[in-house]
Amino acid sequence: MTFYQNGESGIKAEPVAVEYPLTIYLNGAELVTIVCSPNYLEDLVVGFLTSEGIVRSPADIEQIELIESTGHAQVTASFVNQFNAKYRAKRYITSCCGKSRENFYFQSDASLLETHNDTTIQLSPDAIFRLMDTFEASSETFQETGGVHNAALCSAEQLLVSRMDIGRHNALDKIYGYSLVHQLAVEDKVIAFSGRISSEILVKTAKIGCGILLSRSAPTELAIKMAEELNLTTVGFIRQNRFNVYSGAERIMLK
């Protein structure tokens, strides 16, 4: 690549984010193509199929055969929600943050979620800053390329599982898939996220089952409204020595 800096230009090698189209076939039928980062693909498949309600849980998935050279995932499932599978069939989900999934969520989807009244975790300000600092320090691919989103599953003390992807939804689906396959308890866990807290990201977090969502960025008005309805704590603009609590402030130990 050619670079320009401080009045000088030159040629240098620079790492860039990779876009990888993964086509999921479900019981032999083409379901969807997801443009993603080519890592933790099994986590992504499990998280996507469960999050979108196509299967009820990983127990419905009998086999996942990944053919990485051709970008195919052959999934065999004992149970498939035919309505959801038909609705999503042969869709192409891009890595952009625009309207690629606009019909996948909102009120019809959010109405099926449970409120997070069983969330047991509370965080102090020091814990919030520590988790976000660790989260950012672990985001090596973002630091190298500036072209991916990051999500992490955390306890009150430490980062447990981190996933990156060029698609923000994919990063959360990878976290969800991992937590499902490994049967992790999530009611006492936190999601740390690198981008804006939109309504879709809020719903994804609610589906994972965590009651607290942390981000350096801000939430949207609809995300705050949904968070209040679902009793989910959202903390944004976590920078230096400040943050904003937009919902669920009872879980943040401010005094």
C-alpha cells in the first residue's frame, strides 16, 4: 500500500481485515450467506442459528461440517423452526452496519425475550474501567487493521471470552455460540462491545442472557427504551474516568 504522513509518502505492507463469505446449508437446503471474519466459524453457526430462532438450542444440531476452502457449512439438525428458516432462506448478510438485518429484530423479536430479573451481577466503577481497558488491550486485530468489531464475555473480575469479526452481529453470535456449546452460566456475566449500542445489539445481548452491556460508544433511543423494558443495564461512553448509565442503574455501584 501507499501511505502519506507528515508530508512524506512511501510503500509499506499493512495488515487488513478479511471478508469471508460463509454459506450455511441446513439439512441440505441453502439457508443464508454471512460475510464474516474466517475464525471461530462453528461458534458463529451455532450462535446464528440459535439467536435467529431457527433451532431451539445446540441440542437440535446434530452435525456441523465446515468446508473452509469453499466457504460452506453443512448443518444437520433434528429440529428446525420452518417459519424462521423459510423467512431467512437464501438471504445475504453483509458485514456492513446498515440495513442488512433490519427485518430480523425489533418489536416482534424483542417481545419473545425474557426480562433480566435474574441477573445477579453488580459492577463498581473501577470494575467497569478495568474490564474495558482489558477488552481494548486484547483487541489486537482492531489495533492492527482498524476494520473489525469486538465483543467479549466477562465476569466482574476479568475477560473470559473475546471474539472479533468484520460484522458486529457476527462477533456477538460467536460469543453466543461459544457460551451455548460450553454451557456457560451467563446471568452473572457482562458483555463488552466495541461499537454503538443499537437496538439490534441490545436484542443480541438480551438473547445471550447477560444483564449488563458495556461500550465505549453510545446507545440509540430505541435501544434505551428496549433495555428499560427488558431490565437490562446499558453503560456507554466509557472513556478515561467517566461513563453514562442509560438503564438499569441499580446494577452499578455508584456509592
